[in-house]
Amino acid sequence: MSEGQRLERPDMLATEEPLEIRVGGPGQKGASVAVTMRTPGADMELAAGFLFTEGLIQPGDIKRVAYCEDLDGQEQLYNVVTVTLSKAFDSEVLHRNFFATSSCGICGKAALEDVQVRCPAVAPGPQVSAGLMASLPDRLREGQNLFERTGGLHAAGLFTPSGELVSLREDVGRHNAVDKVIGERVLGGGLPLSDRILQVSGRSSFEIVQKAAVAGIPIVAAVGAPSSLAVEAGERLNVTVLGFVRDGRLNIYSHPERIV
């Protein structure tokens, strides 16, 4: 409807499909570790980034990432990815590492303590100007080609301290977009990301700050608000968390010493 007039016309929507991530080592059949709803594209990066940021593998463990070749007679719809490791995969790590990121039954204190054990505090990293940080959402938006066509995707971008956009990924899930940009560096051998800034298009959650910290990213900025647990994680893990970065303004919630 527009100004009281009913119109019928085609519309472009963001694609959302499930991706099953499997992982296995030499002689092991790929074990299913997760199914995430995602926008197809950069699936290999998503799988690698997810496994790394959730503490299930180390970057050097990956030997090969490919769409699954053995689906027990099912048609390959490119919604199943297998990550083959150079060493055996310990399935018990699923139980040790996944409980703290569950959305129910775990308190914030347990989640923070678990990620702090798996992830050391981030290195000091660069100092950047508040003016540069305030400009990043517009620079991110300029690279969001799919958002311009659909209006339904989140974005995550990695920037240099001088404001250069070096990597951008879009997805229906904000955490998937973060896993994709980190996964690109996992596969390319570019970790830790101690000289990078993460800018996301939505709000900042505990999960996003956790993933950034695992990758060594010192500054996480969001257009929207951070959650209380995201700020607590930033404080503990030495991550500068910024929120409401828009319209030339920003709020600093943790470790303000990096913003000058």
C-alpha cells in the first residue's frame, strides 16, 4: 500500500536456507556439529569461522573444506559442508564448549568464565579517532550490495585503523556475517586480527564480542546497542565495545583508551 493505493509488483527477498556443518579428522566420518540458518554464499568461510570462534578447532587444524560428498543417497543441495581436519576431531569438545553459548539455562557469569578460559585477553591493538569510528557505518553500508536490493541482511566488515574496508560479508544472521569475515582469515592464515576493527550493522551481542575476541579483534563497533553481557565480555577480554555508532556520534562502553 502506498498513499492509499494498492500496488502489486515483484519484490526481492533475502535468501535464507539451512547449512549443516560437519567436521572430521583422518579416518573419521564427518560428524554434524551445527545447523545454522544462513544466506547462501561464503559457506566455506562460514563453516571455518564458526568452528574456530566456537573453540572447536584451531586455524591450523583445517585440511579441506567442501560441500559434503556423502549424503546417503540424498540430493546435494549445497546445504551441507564438511570440514576435514589434519588430526582427529574430539567430539567431547562439543559438550565442553557449547554449553556456555546456549540461550537457556546458563547464567551470564558461567558464559563469561567459559569464554575467558578458551580465549585470552585481546592485545592492546591500535588507537583510532572517534571521527574515524563514526564514519565506518557509512563505509560499511556503501559495500552492502545485497542489502541495497533486499533491505533484509546484516553486515560485518573488517577495517584497518586508517578506515580502509578490507573484508565485508552479509547474511540474515548477524553472527553468521561475523563468522564469514573471520572464517576468510582462518582459511587464509591471517590470524590474529589484532590490527583490525569489526563494524557490524545491527546490535552487539555477547556472541559477537566473544567471536571477535577469539579472533584477536580489539575494537567492536555496532550501529545499535550492545547487550549488558556484551559489555561485560568486552571488559573482561580487553575489547573496546562501541554502540549507537551513527549520525556522527557513538557511545563507548568498555576500554575507551583505544578511542582518541
